[in-house]
Amino acid sequence: EVLAILKDIFTANPVPSAQMQMIIAQSLNMSLRSVQIWFQNRRQRLRRKQREGGDVAAPLEDEEEVAREDTEASRLTRAQLFQ
């Protein structure tokens, strides 16, 4: 569910401000650095997919691993983040 929230935020804004990154980190019980790296990696994957002519909507290979790592994170709802 943390992964789904991050994806939703990325879809709405792939380059969140520093303030928004801090809010995301606190809300999802993640470090600020983890949030920064997650967005950097996601943007890089998107650019790579676009260069290769691949389907940018296709799921990425490591999403299941990330989801497993994030299962202990906060139970924040998407609505709370987008307020």
C-alpha cells in the first residue's frame, strides 16, 4: 500500500518539492533520503522506458520487493496525503 501511495503521488507530480518530500517521508514513516531516492529511481526508470520505446505503464520488476519492504510502514490513506 505504501508503494501504491508513492505511485499515486508520482503520477500527480514526478518531482515533488522538498517540503512535499518531507511530508511524504513523515506520513509514510520513511526517511527523507529514501523518498528522494525512490523518486529519483522512478524518474530514471521512466526515462529509460521512454528511450527504449517501451510501455511506460508496464509494471517494473522490483515493485514486489519494494512492496514487501514497505509493508511495515504507516497505514496512511491516499486521501490524507492529497489534502
